[in-house]
Amino acid sequence: MTDFEDITYEVENGLATITMNRPKRLNSFRAQTVDELALAFKKAWASSDVGAVCLTGAGDKSFCTGGDQKQREETGDYGPSNSGLFEIDTLHRAIRDTPKPVIAAVNGFAIGGGHVLHVLCDLTIAADHAKFGQVGPRVGSFDAGFGSSYLARVVGEKRAREIWFLCRQYTAQQALEWGLVNAVVPADQLKAEVRKWADEIVSLSPTALKVLKQSFNQDTEQFAAIGQAAFTTLKMFTESDEAKEGIHAFNEKRKPDFSPYRGN
């Protein structure tokens, strides 16, 4: 059994549950978290005991709030990884490429990079207190490709642009109305609802589900290339004074001042 520090991995009756386990940081991810998540998805992929996967967060406050901004402030990056690279793109690919339906169980805040993770999952079930939103332009970051173009496929261009351009937070009910989630349930029923959906999934033909998932993915596969180019740009951007103002303001709990950069 693989020893994980930032996540937990459990399998029960055909359902693999991968839990982001950093509640003191609102289940935000550092590079190690991303490495562990990608490995857990590959374990679920390879296991004949798994027919469906659930991605969730520890506790009842947060699903995931994206990259650990405190870590980014302290070290200028998201910390060490196994490869020396920040493998967020590998994690995104693992969620999409795992040939089994992936259910996001959103148990609180799904913000920033955490919002992107739930969007990439095949299905999303949300607790009624969950909140959704992007924060990239507020903290000097962005997620193009799957984070933006694919989001537009899910909720439409106008909604996707609103989510990114205003950085608001949206309720579970709003997310349901927009087609951003599949179902909303009381928080104390979230785990049971995921179990119910998983039981229906694991009773079906695994090969049929695999081909169907690959067919759905094929229509949006071009966003992977867009995302690769965007990550190159993002790496350069995060070293700029403009991006640093966003992260400094976030950690100092103040409103960022991006006005000096509007004429560039």
C-alpha cells in the first residue's frame, strides 16, 4: 500500500475515494499533493477492484482551494516534487484519462485550481453549503485550456467569462442551475449520495463506460494543447511584479493594486 501524506486513498465495493487531506490549508495543494493525487488516480485506473472514483476533500469546509498560496509566498513556488516539475497538468490528464467515471464530491469551497479539478471530473455532486469560483486574476494567476475553454463547454461562454473575469463565488444552487454540478444534497447526505451514484455506475459494463468517456473526451482534447501553451506563459508570468503583487496582497489580506500594469 502506498504511503500518502497529503491525501488518503480507500477502496470499498468498487469505489475508490481519493481525499485531499490538508484541512488546515483548506485542502489547497502543493507540489507533493499533486504528485500524490496523480499517483492515486493511476492506482484506481490499474485496479480491477475499482469501477468508479470519487475525489473529495477532508472535513466539511473545503473541497479544495487550489494552489497553496502560503507555500507560494514562502518559497516562490509550490514546493518540491518527485520530478522537479509542478505536475498539475499530469493530474488534469489523470482525471480525464482514467477510464472510469470520476465523481467530484464537493464538500465546501471549490475555488481556483480546486474549481478546475471538479470541472474536470465527469460528474459533480455538491453539498448544499458548497461554494464555487475562480480567483486567478485576483492572485496573479490563471488557468487556460481546461480551466477556461473547457469550462465554457460546461456552462457556456458568457457564464465562463463571468466566472473568470469577476472572481465571484457562487452557491451550490447557482452551480446546479448553470449545469456546473449534477446534483445538490444536504451536507450530511453527500457521502451516501456518492455511494448511490457509484453503485449504479459499477453495475454497468466497464468497457462501454471506458469507450464512452474516451468519446466524450475526444471532442475537447484540443484544450490540452492550449493548456500546455498557457502553462508556459503562466510560469513566466508568475515571476513578474504584477503576479507577485497578487500573491503578496492575498497573503497580506488586502486588495491588490494592479493599476500600474494596465498600460502594458
